[in-house]
Amino acid sequence: MDGQQLFFLIAALVIAVMILIWALVGRSGGTGHHDAGHGHDDHGHDHGHGAHDHGHAAVEAPPAIIPTIGGAPDPTVAALSTADVDAQIAAQAAEAQASGKPRIAAAVGDPDDLRKIKGIGPKLNTLLGELGVARYDQIAAWTAADVAEIDPYLGTFKGRIDRDNWIEQAGFLARGDIAGFEAKFGKL
């Protein structure tokens, strides 16, 4: 079987599966919302369906939002546009910038000598201390979101967290694995 025949065979299988799914979804009446056999609508009214599930799986679909002419909008549903979400994120970022400190987990315990991490010298060590970063375990626990949060505060040192592998280095140091650290990053 050559590549072209294999391509057409796979394409035919994909189409067959799509038709099967379409047929199964079409059997459900296309409404997208079944009561899973409870016989009640969203307001608790009984419509005589009894406890039959009509052979369908008991899958609850989210209720459809249906606007009514002249009706009031549902106060429990807040319509957020992408612009609204972007504005909220920008406001949170501005708030963090205004406070002068990134929103990251605080250091708990006595500070470590962060200068043992390759790439952190005296100036960067001082800057990190001012930002509330003082421990190996704190840096080792950073996520990509934490790195994105703190990186803008590093000024001319921006990008050093990833470039110098701070998180991995801090992990070795937080565990006290000096041999592992030195094997990967050189002598302390």
C-alpha cells in the first residue's frame, strides 16, 4: 500500500467516524439538552416524561441562554467581552506595578544566599531581596506565570531567569543536592 492509498484510507475512516457521530447526535433530536430522565424542566415542572432516558446517555448539557422579547436579562449571567477581560488583566498588572512588587508567593523562612545561583550577582541579589525573593525553595517553585510576573521587574536583567536556569539551580540548592548541582552547573 503506497502513501496515497494510505492517505485516502485514513481520510475515509475519518469521514465515516464523523458521519457516525453526526448520526448519533442527530438521534438525540438536536436540542442539545435532555433532562437525563428526570421529567422536569429547569423550573421544576413535570412534563410527563417519567423516568425514561429514551436510550440516551445521561449527559447534562448546559442550559441554553434564550433571550426573550421584552424580558429582563438574567442577572446571574455577566456578559464579559474579550476587551473586558483584557482590561481586568491590565488593571491587575498596573496594580502590581504600582505596588513596586510582583505578585508571587512570599519567602517563608530565613533568606538563602541567592548568589550561589549562577547568574545572580550582588546587584541582582539586592534587587531580588527588594522584590521579596529570598529563598531557593521559593524560586524552585516558580511557574511560567511567576516568571512572567517577575521578569519585568528585573530591568536590565530581564530574561535571566530562563537563560541562566534559575529554577533548576534553585531546585538543587533547595534540596541540598550540592553534588547534583555541581555535576550540572559546576563548582559552587
